[in-house]
Amino acid sequence: MPIVQITILPQSAEKKAEMSKVITDEIHRITGIRKEAMVILFYELPAENFADGGEMLSEKFKRMQSNE
């Protein structure tokens, strides 16, 4: 049974449902494993828990919003 773990910034239920379907369909297409045997886990973390290039994503988002 494949278990796919996705760590991501918070997303809507609709987006997670779409991602789940696409990922499940592709794993099934590539491996032939039954879709019913797959599990997808979403770990949603706030931007305050991510850093990229030494800068917190929450700070990048604030800067991007102030430039709009």
C-alpha cells in the first residue's frame, strides 16, 4: 500500500481533493497498483514554519503583498 505524504502550506479542501485524485491516478497509471490501496496524507504547516534561502516564507509573503 503506497503512502504518499505531502507537506504543504494550507490549502482548500477542493485543492487537496484535486491533488489527491491526480496523484492517485498517476501512481496507478505508472505502477498498476489499485487506487483503493493508496493513502495520501497532507501535513499543512503555516508559512511561519517554512524558510527558504534563510528567509521565513511568512516574511516573504508580507513583502510580496506590500509590493502589490
